[in-house]
Amino acid sequence: MSNSTLFKPEMLTFHQCAKCGTLDAACINTCAKCLASEMNPVQIAGVGKLVSWTTVRKPPLRFKADGMYHVGVFDLDNGFRVTGRFLPEDGDQLGDRVIAVPTTITEPTGPITPTFRVQKNV
Ligand SMILES: [Zn+2]
């Protein structure tokens, strides 16, 4: 089995304007560039690098059952900067390559929160 199958990233949903092709990370109905009103969901591979991360020791009420957790900022290879959950391990450093992994965390008001971890070279 090759590494590419071992580390197949989760796909993240973006929205793309049907008229001008502008991509948006948010779930919106109107293109911010040309104001067209047809935005289609597209799947983008969740791969990029770790920009920053922190630990939430006192989670908000809706995540209280999770206990302490980690959130990160990630620069995807398609140029977008996204936030999500982070699963840190010893030795992880800023700038490390990250991939999105399967997650079940959902925000009360929105889509599934992406979860990332550093891509290890095995
Ligand atoms: Zn557009």
C-alpha cells in the first residue's frame, strides 16, 4: 500500500460561483465577486500546512462533553486559510504538512467542523 492511500485526506466542501468560478469557504448563496446567485458545492482535498494552534481548556457549553480540545489555523494548498479542530502529537511544529481526517464534530449552526492532524512520514 502506498503512502497516498494511507494518508488519503478528507474532502472539504467549498462553494464555487457558476458564473465566474470564484471559490468561497463559507456556505453562501451569492458570489462576493460578481454577485451571481448560483453557488455550487465543490469538494476540495483537505491538505495544507499548520499555521497556528491553541488549546481550549475550558470549552464552551456546547462542547463541554468533549473536555479539553485543540483548534488550529491551516493554509490549504488551494490558497484558503481555514480553522478547525487539531489533533496534536509530540513534535508537531508550525509549518508541518497537515491533512484533514474523519470527524463527527458538528457546529450547532453549520456544517461539520474539519479536523486536521500533522501528516507523518512513515
Ligand atoms: Zn461569481
